[in-house]
Amino acid sequence: MDSANSTMMYGGNASFMEALYEDYLHDPYSVDQEWRGYFDQLRTLGLGGDVPHSPIQQAFLEMAQNKRGITLVASNVVAGADKTASKTPETYGISALIGAYRLMGHLRANINPLKLRPTEQVPELELNYYGLSSEKLDIQITDGGFKGSLAQVLEQVRSTYCGSIGFEYAYLPRLEREWLQDRIERGLGRATYTPEQKKRFLSKLTAAEGLERHLHITYVGQKRFSLEGSETLISVLDTLILHAGQQGVKELVIGMAHRGRLNVLVNTFGKKPGDLFKEFEGKKVYNPDISGDVKYHMGFSSDVQTEGGPVHLALAFNPSHLEIVNPVVEGSVRARQDRRGALGRREVLPVVIHGDAAVAGQGVVAETLNLSKLRGFGTGGTVHIV
């Protein structure tokens, strides 16, 4: 055995050290003075506040023996619990219940307004699954962003994770998962906007719907791949561009299919509506340097002013091959990032817009994702809008 493996931190000693630390947490004077000093030093480094794991393990073991086993528990179930509360099986059961909502609440999200199918029953989201009853609803709870009696906390978690928006993020790496959880629970699953922001949303939605209505009435029967039903895309892109500019992004490269492209050209990129109407009427000025193409294939570029400075927008030309624009966008972004040097990954952002069926059914989407971790192809992250 080499010297590195012969130290006390050698992996083979893990079980011994964990058991020793458990004894220390129960009674510091039950361990040798040298170990007690070592563990005391850990606490001075900010690692205090630990609780023994053995009662937790025993509580889960008893639940399993009583056929109330917990099959899925979020990684931060216990970590978010109120540190001042007594550590009892009930406390851990409540924390596990809250963790289950974080993990599986989206299965009960209220996303079917027509109620054509019954709501899915999820046993892990019920009190009795954890040996709890309605008699415990007055227990005071503090877990992450949720505070109050158990009844109030259950109302909060249901509103957050089982409302008209579902959140599924437990599969993500820890840092991303904790960041999302904090953002979601900070507003109980709802964002707050100022009156000015709401007016801007309404303005963008009105502009999007107005253009679609005009095209529908004026150019009857012409191909236009309407955005009708998804006009919120214009507000989403507007908000994304403004936030990106505030964070120091200098360029956005956007790739999308035909549907909604004409609306994005006018209401996001600032293409003149008159130029679009001329294309519908066949009056576009002929340019011998540019080969002809249909209007819903055309790319565009423009500059948009944000609080962080101007942001250059580029809409990739799109052929009729479904989703093949994705690797084109990523390649364009990588080239722009490389030209910008060390800060390139932060200054150029790819945005790809998918249809809900295409994002799952078109293989090129997954194939493009598979390039994300390769040194020569990674772009530091892409915003996908479905």
C-alpha cells in the first residue's frame, strides 16, 4: 500500500470514520481525545450543525418495515428542514413529503383545463404514505422557502409544484438543481412583475396578434406559417434579449423553423412590415447578388438596445429540413465565440426554437445535444424554447 492510501482519509477507512463521527455527535466524550480534537476542529471550520444519520436511517427502516417505504426522495429533503425542530420520525417524514413534491409534483400539475383525463394519483404525495395524518397539520415547519404550519406548507408546495406550471428538475446536477429550486420557491412558483413590465408584455402580445390578424385578412390563402396560439413567444424573446444584454451578452444567434418566423422578423428583429408586405405581394426589389428564396426561409440581423448596451441579433436562414438549423446555429455561435477570445462563451448566446413534437421526435435535436460537451463544439449552453 502506498503512502497516500495509508493515511486516515484512505477510502477503506470511510465506514470506521463515519461510525466514529456518529459516536462523537451523540456524545463528544465517547471518543478518544485525539479524535475529539479533530472533530472539534472541523466544527470551527464551519462544518457544525451536523446531526447523526443513524436515527434517520432507523426511521426510514421502520417505514419500510411498516410498508410505507419511501422510494424517491430528493437529495435536499432533510437538509432544508428546520434546524431548531426536534429530530423525530415525524419531522423526517414531513421533510420527505416536501421533497417528494419537489421531485414528483409535476405529475399532478394542473395543465389540463379541459379535464379530459383524471388527475394522476401519486401515493408519494399523500400524508399517509409517510405515516402522517391530518392530526399533524398544526405542526410548525420551516423547509427551504416554505414556512408555517404543515397545512400551510402543504398548500404552498401544492401551489408551487402542482399549479398550472409544472417543474421537473430533480435529475439535474446539484448546483443547477439548487439554483432552480431557490428561484422556483422564492416566489412559490410565480414570478412577480412591475406594472411597466406587464405593459411591455401586453404591447408585445398585441403587436404579435395584430400582425397575424392583418396577414390572415389581407393575404388570404398565402403560406405564412402563423404564430397564432403561441404569441407569447414574442414576449419570451423580448425578455430573453433584455436579460441577456444586462448580463453582458453581445450577440444572440437564433434558429427556428417556419412557424412564427415572419412575426419574429417583424416584432423581434425590427424588419419593416412594409418590406414583408411587398414580399407577399411579389414586389420585392430584385437584387442580382442574392438568389431568391421563399420569405419563411429568410434570415435577418439587427441590433437591439438593452440596459447593458447593444445586442446583435442574427436569425439563421432555415431550409425545409426539420430542425437541421440546430447544428448550423451552434457552429455559427462557436465561430463567433472563438473570434471574441476568452470571454466568447459569455458574450455569444445560441437560442433554438422547437415545435413540441419536433424537439422529441427529430433525431438531430439529440444529436446536437450530444456535441455540447466536446471541446471543439461546445458553446457554453443553449437556450431551448419549445
